[in-house]
Amino acid sequence: MKVLQRFLIAIGIATTLGVSQFSAIEEVYSQTSGLRGKFDGRNLQEARIRLVGELAVAVEVNGQQWFASRRGETNFSQILGCTVGDFNRDGKSDITCLYDYGNFDVGIWVLLSDGRNFNSSIWWRSGRGNFNPNAVVPLEGGVRMVSIDNNADGLSDVKIRYRYPNNIITDLVFYSDGTRFYR
């Protein structure tokens, strides 16, 4: 609990948050740590995404930094969830995250592993007014997104559960072609 409180102070959030707000922050934190995969293509490793400075994040694999965003580029609190898969079929695990840009604009960015570092790019973006980040319904285990090979083509795809305004809940699958996601 004290570690999480220090984390909240570090990102500028008061520690007097209500239980539901605190739980949401805790959920995001848990989905950006403990990401397991073969990022070097050989050995099972653990990655985590952490806040570094003002509006920047770093990705560490087994404690070594593999990626850092530029200051002002990424707000840690806007990461809705992350998952691991091989999205470009190169035999190395990659990380993908659901990111809230604000104004009902959500994107899926991918951190592709080259075996020693990650290269970041946006593979899908909803566009302003097209995707409510609050409508993402947690899947089994409370995670917001999972990696699956839904069409058996050897590329990891992403599944998100979404609640439409008419209260219909459906699984959205974003298919990878190795360079981007499509629906």
C-alpha cells in the first residue's frame, strides 16, 4: 500500500482518493507490470511500464530499460491496459497497450521488440468521438485487453470487451497484419 501511495504522489495524485478511484489507479498499475514474454526471442522475461518524470514512461525488461518515451508524449494514467503477444510474427514477444487520448479517442500502440529494445508505434486509432474508454469492460481476471490469435494466421490479435450505449456488450477483436490492427 505504501509503495502505491508513493507512486500516486510521484504522478501528482493526492492520496486522499476515494476507494473507487484508488482501485482504478491500482488496476492500471497491475496491468502495466508483470508482463511476461520472450522479448529476446529465447528466454521468458518480465517487463513493466513505469512512469518517468513528467508525462513520460519507460519499459523495463528484467530491470533493464528497453524503451523510454519523450517527455510530454505519454501520460501513464491514460494507459487503460496492456498485453503481450507476437504481433509481427518474428518470434519475439511484443507489448501492446490501449491508450486514452481524451475526447473519446482511443488508440492501440505497439512496442515491437528487436530482442534488446522496443520500437513504439500506433497501430490503430479510433478518432475523436468514436470510442468511449469508460465503456471497456474488464475481461476474465479483470484485465482490459488480451492477446489471442483469433484467425489462426500466426499473428497475435487483440481482444477488448466493449459496452455500447444500448447496453449491449460484445468482444471487439483487432486483427494484426504485422504492421497495424484492423477490425
